[in-house]
Amino acid sequence: MTSTRSQALRTNARLSGEGTDSAEREPQAEQRTNRQDQSAGPSQARWAARLLRGPAGTRVAGIIFVLIVLGAILAQWLTPVDPLVQNLQRPLHPPTWSWTGWRNPGRTGTYLLGSDELGRDVLSRILWGIRLSLAISSASVVFAMLLGVTLGVATGLRRGALDAAIMMFTDMWLSFPPILLAIVIVAGLGSGLINTVLVLILTNWATYTRVIRSEVLSLREREFVLAARALGSGPRRIAVRHIIPQVIPTALTLATLQFGIIVILEATLSFLGLGVPRPAPSLGNLLADGRQFLWTAWWLTIFPGLTVTALVWSSNILGDWVRDLVDPRLRL
Amino acid sequence: MGRHIAGRVVRGLLIVLGVTTIVFFASRLTGDPATLTLGANVSDQQIDSYRKLMGWDRPLGWQYLRYMRSALQGDFGVSFYYEQDAVQLVFERLPATLELTAAALGFAIALGLLAGIASAVRRGTPLDAVFMSVAVMGRAVPVFWLALLLMYLFAVRLHLLPVAGREAGVASLILPALSLGSVQAAEIARLTRSSMVEIMTQDYIRTARSKGLPSRILIMRHALRNALVPVVTIIGLQLGNLLGGAVVTETIFSWPGVGQLAVASILRRDFPVVQVSVLLLAVGFVVISVVLDVLYPILDPRIAQTHSVAVP
């Protein structure tokens, strides 16, 4: 008990080297070890309680994340105008509340964050951009997770030559930096909406395979697997009924941690012109468009960038929180 | 130990081979290279004869073997766009990329270590809180947005530094290096801090302190050296991201490096140049990771011992 606890504490301190003091986290770690000792799944009420009791940063991040997601879902009701509608009489209109914008007001409710070179409303474009970026990132994360977990479970259970080959391939894949990998794949596939999702899946699956396989390797030696085998379960039944339910928490945790990386990657690809084709308002595209007007229209660069940063920051913090909640000793 | 390094080199070669293969097959997947090169304004007959001329009508396996053979000889063909030897074209860009990544890395290490050590030593103070909040934000800020912000502030608003290009010497290097290095600096600072904090609680540090060692020597000679091992690992991992980030930074600042050429060539479908530049980035990455593997045992002799036990 003591050794597990101190170990958990130490890992926790190392993992949380991000402004939170390890002393501050001590009671939480104790709770977690207790939970593991009881080895009972936490009820929903306890999950909710933990969300509220967590450090303030997590709460702020949660609120920001929910606001951003709501903005994306409600985009068509929240946005004053269509993000693609042009108003050539008001190109590069400053935000209405800024000094220059205030003296030269547009129609009420429009141009809260200014307009771009074709008079399109920046706020509307950002909201629709979040929607597009979130859709692409979520789809990529889900499919990468499915692919990676399937491979991880299959290779972990099967072992043998195929396992060795797949793992060597996975290690090679992982040793390559994501942006470079994405650019290599785009170089081949070409850009486009579907291709962007494909690229993001292909750059990301290996992380899941690596982590899940190592978990399966330890799970397959446990008694409940032995018992299932003794009762005559075939490998498929063991995988589906016994192994996969056990690795789902890890896979989901990994997915939340990977989400921010995927969002940045998607924005970067679109920014370079290698992602979502225009005129679709993805966040990366907005920044790429705004770059040409950096001299005259700062709002085209500041607001989309702030949005990306807020989205990635909040999902990173939430990812850390989910990891601590699921298993503080997880080294992800 | 020697066997360990040899294994790493072999793995590195496999990565390079893999990347070469992926780029080849992927570039054939997107469409007919003859049509892509010649454009829309040519007759089918012309396309057919060009395809025959380039050997693109042969089976894919044959094309792959031919491509690998000429790749081994360092011949990747001629750029469709510049009509120059692709290899030469890419290598002309290499010094600029090396200059940028070296400057960014130097900046990242200097700032990251300083901030990390300062936060660890002054743990719990406002200084620590500020540094670490900035470091956590550094994980969320996209490199290209940071680059745009710096460009806006220092070049557009303050007119202190050139906006883009490489003509102005050191002055034009500052902004790209700052934006490329900042994210890595944040990562290095975070890890240095947590690693230092852990080391500072060890018994030998308490012993050193109790025998009256001045804290500067204690920190620099006793704590830092041990704390640096994971930091070197992360710097190694970050180097790959640095190369990736260089692609983005170069494109934004019109820095005439390999990365900018790679992106521009992808957009122009200039496959010979894409192949060489992507391959060069991959080779650079592999060389870095092998060198780092050799470096670890020098920093931490314990690593060398475990290897000699594991690989008899």
C-alpha cells in the first residue's frame, strides 16, 4: 500500500510539473489509491464531484471548452451572417468596438470581430471554422483510435512474427515527428477535406497501438483471461468480451490527450495550404488568409489564433484531468 | 554498446527506406504524373508519348526498383518547375535550414534551461507560477500563430526587424528563430523544472547541502547534471519537431530553406523536389536520433551499464 501510494505520488509530481504543486495534489492521489484498492468503478456522481473539486484551472478549461463546442454546434443560430457572404462595400472593416471601428460603425450585430478582405464577417467565420476544425479533429481522433486499438489488441494477443513486424513498423512511425509525417503523406495524397482526415488518422494511429499493446500484454497474463480460456473461450471472444472493455479507459484518455495535438496539426496543414481547401472557413485557412493583411487588419490574425489556442489549451488541460481521473500512474 | 548503436543505425536506415518508399507510392497514388506535369493543354497522344519516355507506362514495381536504384546513386531527376537537378536544388537550401534550426535550438535550450532551473530553485514563488503558466500555454500555441504575432509586433508595428527573407543577415534570423524556438523552450523548461524538483529531494543533495556546499555549486554541479538526462532526451525528441516546425516557420518568413521548398513543391506537384527534400528532412531526423543515442551514456553512465547487461 505505502509503496504504491508513494509511487503514484512521485509519478504524479513528475506528470504535473505544470504549475500545480505536488503538495496540492496529495489528497487527490490518496483518493485515487483508495479507489484502486476498492477496485470498484466510480459512479457518475463521484465523477461529477471530482470535476467540481478539481483545481480551478481544470474548471476554467472545462468552461472554455464547453463554450467553444457550444459555439460550434450553435453556429448557424449564433452567427449574424453567413460566413461565405461577401460585402464588398465593407472590406477589412475593423471590429466595431475598437477605436477605428467605433468611429465607423457597420450594421449592428455585424463585424463584432471585424470583416475580412471580401467583407465577410470574421466572428461568423470563426464559429464555422471551429465547427469544421472540431468535426475534422473528432473524426480523425475517433478513427485513429479505432485503427490503433484494433491493431494494438490484435498484436498484443497474437504475438508472433506479425506482431514483431507491426511493432517495428509502429516504432518507426512513432519516431517520426507528426508534422513531417503529415507533410510526407500530403505530398503523396494531395490536399482536400477527406484527405486531411486521412492524413490525421495516419499520423496518429501508432500512439494508440503502442500504448494499448503494452496494456494488452499485461492483461493477457491475468487470471480472468486464464479463467475465460479455461472455460473454453476462443481468442475472439477473449478479445471482445474481456480485453477490449479493459483497454477502453486508456484509449479514451489517450484520445483526449491527443485531441489538442490533432487540432494544431489540422490548423497547421490548412495554414500551409495542405489541408482543407478554401473557401471553407477552417481555422487554419482563416489565419492563412489573414496573413496577407497583417499590415492593415490585425483582427484577421489575432482572433482565429486566440480561438485555436483556447481550444487546444482547454482540451490539453481536460486531457490531463481525464488521465489523472482514470489512472494517475498512466504515463501518457 | 557498439551493437546497440549499430542496431540504431540499421533502424534509422529502415526509416529512410520506409520514407522513400512511402513518398514514391503515395506520389503515384494521386494521379497520373504525365498529366500532372504536362497540364491540361496537351493532346492525349503527347501525354502517351511522354509517359513512355519517362517509363511511367511500365508496372509500378518496375518503376519502384528503377527509382530506388537511381535514388541510391543520388539521382532523383530534374525539377519540373525549376528545370534543374533536384538534389542540387535542395542542397542549396540546406545551409539556411541548418542556420535557422541551430539558432532556434540554441535559443530554446538557453531560455528553457534558465527558466526551468529558476522555477525549480524558486519553487512555489510567483516567478515559478509565471514561468510555468507561460510554459503550459506554450504547449497550446500553434507555432505559425506565434510567428505571425511576433512578425506583427516587431516588424509591422515597431519596425525593428525585417518582416521576411534572409537578406538582412542576423536581423532577419531573429524572428524565425524566436518563433521556432519558443515552443521547444516551453517544453524544455517544463521538463527541466520537474526533473530538477525531483533531484533536489534526493539524499545526496541533502548531504551536499549539509556539508556546506555553496548552493550555486550544488545546483550547477550536483543537481543539474543528473537532472539533464531526461532533458537531453526531450531535446532529442524536440529536434524532430524542430525540423517539422522549421517547415512552417520557413514558409511564413519566406526563409529560403528546405522546408519552404518542400511545401512549395508539394503545392506545385514538383515530385522530384518533394522526394529529395522530404528525404533530406528524414535523414536529418535519423542522424540526430542516432547521435543522441550515442550521447546518453556519456551523460548518464547508468544507461551504458544497463545496455551491456541487456545485450551481452
